[in-house]
Amino acid sequence: MDARRIFHIRRDVPIDEARALCPGDPDRSFEDADYNATWVDDRQEGASPHENDANFYSRPENNRSDGDADDNTVTLVRAQWWERVPAYLMVDPANPDSILTLSADEYREWQQKYKLAGVQMTKVVKTTRKVFRQAYLGNVLLEIGDAPVKGHFSFKCITGKRDRNKNSFFGIVRAMKDPARWSNKWMSQTMHIMNTSAKGGIAVERGQFFDNDEDGQSSWAKNDQVTYLKPGALSGASPKFVQKPVSQFPQSSFELMQFAVHSLPAVSGVNVEMLGMQGAANQAASLDRQRKQAVMLILQPLFDGLRRYRKEQGRLLLFLIENYLSDGRLIKIEGPDEAQFVPLIRQQGAENNQYDVIVDEAPTSANQKELTWTLLQQILPVIGKMLPPATWLALLKYSPLPTSAQKDISDSIQQAQQQPDPEKAKRDAELQMQQQKAAADIENHRKLTDAKIESMNREAEAQRQLELQKVQHEALTQALVAPPAVGPDGAPMPNHGEQAAALIMSVLGEMRRDMSMLAQAFNAPKQLIRDPQTGDIVGIAPMRA
């Protein structure tokens, strides 16, 4: 992540491709020898640079770095590095909440704009920023310019563990080199002992044991032939032959070779359970799973390096897609269930956006999905009845079932949810009938209540009319039978009772007539008057004949 420079060496590049890659300019043209970076393989004696290439693993007869390479191919070197250049931070005039990062040329342009506008420029902070550069090298400098990817190197490395002393990365193979060398050494020594030691046979005196030495030599080891011996060769106190001693292999040789072979998984941390080579039939499954999980924990730094590489590679590919792919083409997006094709759409200013590349956490067991499903099986019997169907569909992704089977089950469940359920339809119909019955009961009760209220109102009105008539009658009677009034001089006042009675009777007649008209108006059929445009009720009028 903090590398300052990266070099990419390409050998055996066709000269035509090299010319097309770096054609030069009209003022300067390159010769074929200028494209060949022969200085790459000019190493000092004893130097061991930190690089791995094909020549390191090739056999000597296939190593062509000694100058015998094909004349039509060259070696090119692509170098990338970053430099610090001046930069200026300024508040964006169009959006005060954002800050612009300007180069020196852009800063001078903004100064000219503010000067022409006659406005004082806002405060500017001078700083530095990284600019990635690139160069193609042959025997001479072929081309130099900005790197194709803004803010990144074009090459991403998968790193493992870090060796601070040698300033290099290493994986699990480095620790396995010595046990592999030991195993090869003991195997070679055992084969040498086997090839150089006697594996049977006899030692005889020439002319003293076989009747014919040549026939005896050719037929002694054959079971279907008879070998003739001299008389007395098989008897007597001093036989004429002895068996060749068979050499015994040193027991320590086998032990050392076995130790070297068993050291390979020990130094790497990858045990036999992880390789699926455990042959013990009495080992419990839980112990086997724990030993596999222990291997994953030991190899955790390697998985971390792989996660980091995938993040960096994702950001690099996203930049290349945004800046080097044409718009409108169909791209294929892989998903957990199935792939889909969508049109590629680029937005203005997308190169300034920041993206968070998410890579799932490194596994801590041989099968993370199987371990997750085992844990879910322990808690699902307790909380299973409380989970909705959507949660069950989400949990189905963590089952050991194949992805195709998970998709089929999920589609069938969703299709079943979309189709009408007869039982549910029956329950809905029953609920609707109950609601309609309850609504009818409420309406009947409301009508009965309205009728009772109307009857009570009529009774109250009738009672009021009777009381009014009674009061009017008493007032009229009192006015008629009242004694004549006496004046101050003792003379009787003029009798106005008859006039008062006549006035009261006329008023009562008008009141009866008005009450009768009012009762007729209330009892007459009525119609609602609605607005012809909106349909709202705006008044009430008597029903027309």
C-alpha cells in the first residue's frame, strides 16, 4: 500500500508490438536496439534482487537471458511511481460546503477569474498531493507521462506475511523448502544404497563349482533350467561357494525421511485434516472440524492479504470501467442467484466519486456456510415460529443447499404467496359477511334511535303547544273578567278589556295560521339542491309537484 515505485518487466515482446506501443515522435525515432532493455539481466555477482520471474524457475537449457534470445523479441520495462506536486485548497464558490483541490495552473486560472470580476479571492491553503507517473524503458527512455489510473498503480499484488529483515513478502512455501530438501536428500540416499548394495547371488571359485562356468552363470537364476555342478560341489566340509551377504538399510534413514515428510504440514500449518487425508477412523467429527478451524486461523494473514488485494483490484477495475469503456454497452453482473445484463451508464463527474469496496470477512472454518447453518439449527427451534416468511427466505441462503436449489425454493414460496389461497379467501368472505351484518345492525339501531328521538320531539312540541294554549286562555279569561279600573277622582275608567280581548284573539289567530303553515312546510316532501359542478349539497327546497 505504501510502495513508492513498481517495475513490470516483460520479456520476449515482439518487436512489432514494441514499436506500436512506443512509436516515438516525429523529432525522434527509435532503433530496434533501443527497445531492448538488456540492462535488466546485468546483475552483480552475489546480488539477489527481490524479484521473481520465469527465468528463476526455468531449467538452464531453457533460460534465454544469456543473450541468445530471438532477434525478433525484446525486453521492455514499465515503471510507475508517484511524485508530490504543489496543490491548493479553496472553497468552491458555487457550493460553499465543498472544497476544491487545484493544481498550480488551475489556481492561476481562478486568480485571473477573481481579478476580472473585481472580487477578492477567498482564503487558499497551499499543500501537496500525489501524482502517479509512468515510463516505458528499453535501452533508452521510450516514453514518459501520467499513469493511466488516477491515484493508483496499474498493478496490484497479492501479498502474504512480511519479512522485515529481508524487506519482502512470503507465503507458506518458504517454510516448506527445508523439509522438502531434507525429504529429497534422504530419498536420494536410500535409492543410492539400494542401487549399490547386493540383492542376492553367490560367490564361487572359478572352475571349481560349475561343470561349465558360462552355462552355470546364465542358468543359475532361472527356475526352468538345470544347472550342472562338479561332483562333490554340494557336499564336503568346505563348500566351493558362499551366499552373497544382503546389505540392510539403515533404520535411521527411514526415520529421517519420515520426519522430513511429516515436517511439511507441521511448518506450513496445513494439517492432514485440511487436506482431507485424515485416515483415523476413530477421530470425532467435532475434533476434525476444530483442527480445520485451527488451520484457517493460522492462515488468517494470507486471507487478509487476499481481501486487501480484492479491494484494491476492485477500485482499479471500477476506474477503468468508468474511464475506458464506451457508454451503452451491455455488461454482465454476476449475483448470488443468477446473472443479469444491464446497460452501462456513465455519469458526469463520476471520476471524483469515492467508492467503498466491500469484501466479505475471511472465513475462520473450512466451510463457513456449514458452520453458520449448524449454529442456526440450534436457535431456529426456539425462534422459528416468530419469524415471517421473508426471514425464512433470507435464512435459506445460509443452508448447505446448492444455489440453484435455493433459488427454486425461494421462487416457489414467492409464487405461492402471490397465488390466492382458498382458505384465506374463505376466511376473508366470512369476515366480510360478519362486517356487513355488524354494519346492518348498526344501521337498524341508528334508525330506531332516530325514530324514538323524532317521537319524543313530537310529544314535546305537542306538550308545548298545549301549555301555550293554556297560558293564552288564562290570559284572555283574566282580561275579560277583570273589574273596571277607577280613576283618581273615583270615576270608572273607560273599559278597554273588549279591545284587548279582540287584539289578543287576532294575534292568536295569526299565530295559529303561522304555526299551521310552518307545520305544513315541515311535513311537505323536500328535495336536496346540489351544485351542478361539484355535486355538493347547497340547500333544501320543497318537492315540486
